[in-house]
Amino acid sequence: MEANMNLKKLDTIKTPENWKRELLEQQKITKESSNTDFMKIKRMKWAMASLVLIVVCTMGITVGADTSNPFGEFLQSVFGTKKVQEVHLETTSNIGETNAYKEYEEPGAEIQLSNNMEIVGRNETFILEYNKEDSEKVKSVYCIKNSQLTSEQVNRFQGKYDGKDFSFDYVIKNNEICGFNYNGAVSEVFPVMEERTVYVALYQTKEDTVIKETIAKINLDTNEIIKLSNDKMICNFVLSPNGKTLLCNFRTKGYWSVFDLKNKTEKKIKKSVINGYATTDEIVFVDDYHILTLGKAFTKNKTEYYSKYLVNLKSGKVEKEYFNTQIDINFNWTYMFNKNILTIENVMKGSKFQINIQERKVEPIIASEKYAIFGDASNKIIYLINLEKEEWMKLKIPNKEWENMEFYLMSKENKMLITLNKKAYIIDLSKLKKFNG
């Protein structure tokens, strides 16, 4: 399920036809993969997926080493006894901030497996459970702490922007805030915090048209709201990893700018550096001042491709251009499969590694920043790959379990969650055994 957290952020700019063809081709590949009898796997957009996960348990989970069942024993035989832990259901109590908003249900009831869950977060993991009667309203929020899935205390902020009321609910984990259930004049809560200060986008409409929008910061302790920009920031936004810079896409004018949140300065970026029609999914931050984005078209062997630009946001210039003709796994990793050899390449580093594949064809099923899973549905084979360490494992999934299995990757925790019907297992991926097929 895709979140509808910000209904006004609909990008109405038409993408150039050649970009459309490339995106449609990618969608075709994804559709073919999903139609070839793969497991019921949810593919997150790679540009947003710092990790991939799904909630399958109750208010809390504890982990035990005993997996006294055939499938658990199968996983132990592949990964090792100490690396496979079966998830056991448990309830926990909320421990939250004193100003907690009390509309949400108190913990204690079991959470059933359902489709109304979504994973969000920049550097942290937040699992949102939506209300079944209202698909836009978040009912509960869960985080992972010490190998447990815990129900988080939800808080609410209320304020005014130019006389218009607004509110949002939020959960904080470390230096990251997850905002949701927006009401009134707030269009976005940016995830990275600075102590108790959060950054937001506030807007006003007239006859369903956005007439002004501004970037502001809010002190959650004092409720103070300070405008940082003018009221003309009617944009789509992409925040840098540590919250230093904010990329702004002026969608009606077809260009991007970079806004320095500390210095409150804005600088327009040339369209030749960042295409004004690029979507937020086509920009990936490398650090707070460098991004990777689509570049210009080039032709090789009568086939048209797009290069990728490494852009320095301080200088507003392209530092490096990469010409890669392989298929994207995510924006910085590509692959090619030819004559039983799977070649994986890091776009920015130019480094490659290869995996010998016995199967006639494998395709990517799911990927995060660090991990990828390739599969062959006809033979019930998957290849689990650590892209950074160039490690991989081959798994032959029992036929009986293939249809009901789900895989979810947790890059930050170096773990994978496997669910099978009502059972779930957490697997340590910190080191994979190399297997050459």
C-alpha cells in the first residue's frame, strides 16, 4: 500500500517522452517479475527505501533460538542455528512523552497480519498501521528496539500559520521524527530533527489551489513556529540525510533549488544540472551536499540510455558523469545477467563482482540500499546478496512454503524478516556464506 500522507503533493508536470519510456520499461520488468509466481513481496521504491520491513506481530516481539518446526529447521540448516531466531508474540506497554495524545488505542490487543501497514523513515524504522475504515489515518506506530517490535507513544502538535490552524501527530526515535495524520495548513514534516526542533512545510489554499507555501521550524517544547523562507516555496521537497539541505522542485516552473536550512538561503540549480522534470524518486542524496540523479541521453549499440550525474550542491555543478548500460537494482547499483553470469556493478565506484548462476534466468525481487534478492520462480531458487560486501547465498525454497513466504530486508539492522503464514523469523545477515551455484 502506498501512503497518501500528502495529498497536495501530486506532481502534475509531464515527464519528457524518453524518460517515460524508460520508466515504463522499468514498470514492465517489475510487472513481469510479479507475474512469474514470485512470493507476495512488496517492492518499496528504491529511492525511499533505506530499509524494507513489514510488521507481522503484536505490540511487542521477543526472539527465541528454538525453532521446533520443519521450516525453522530448514532456515537453521542454511544460515546456522545462532543466526535464525523465531519471533514469539508478546504484548508490551507504552512508554512515551508526557504530552502524549490519547486518541490512540492503548496497547494490549494483538495485531493481526494485514495489508494496512507501511514502512517509512530516513535513518530509522517506523511501521505505520492505518485505520481500516480510513486508509489515510494512521492508527498506531511501531518501532524496533532491542530485537523487539514495540508500540510507540503518539504525540500531537497544534499551531497556526497565518491564522490558519494545523496539526500533525508524531513519533520520535533518536534524532528522527515521523509525522502523520496532517490536518489544516501543514503539508509535510521533514524527518531529521535538531534536538527538539523539527522542520515543516506549511501552506494555504484558495479554491483547492495552493497559493502559498513556506518552510518553517517548530520547537516542540515551546511550540514556537519560525518561518525560514518566503511564501513562494510551492514545491516537492527532498531532505538531505542529516537535515542540512533541502532540495526544492518548483514543479510549475520546472526547476530545482537547494535551500540551506541553517543559513536560510536558497540557490537555484541550472536545469542542465538537475532536470526540472526529474521526480523526487530520481534523486538520491550521497551526503548532505552531493546527490546522484539522471543525466543526459546517450546511445550505445543503437540503444538509448541515460547517464547519471554526481552533483555538488554547494557549487551547483556536475562533478562526475557515469555512463552505465546495465539495469538498475537501486540508483547506485546495477546488474546484467548473461550466459549464467550475474554481474553487479556499483555506479559511483565502478567496482564489479560476479555470481555464477546455474539457473537460465534470475530477476531482482526486492532490494534495499545494502541488500538485494534475486529469484528464479520456476525452480524456487533465490539469491540473497550483500551488495557492499560482495557476499551472497543461494537458497532452494521448499515447494510447499514458496507460495506463502514473504521476505523483508532491514539494512540498518543487517537482518532479514521471513514470514510464513502466522510464523516469522529474524535472520542475521551480517555475514553471508559465499555460494557459487
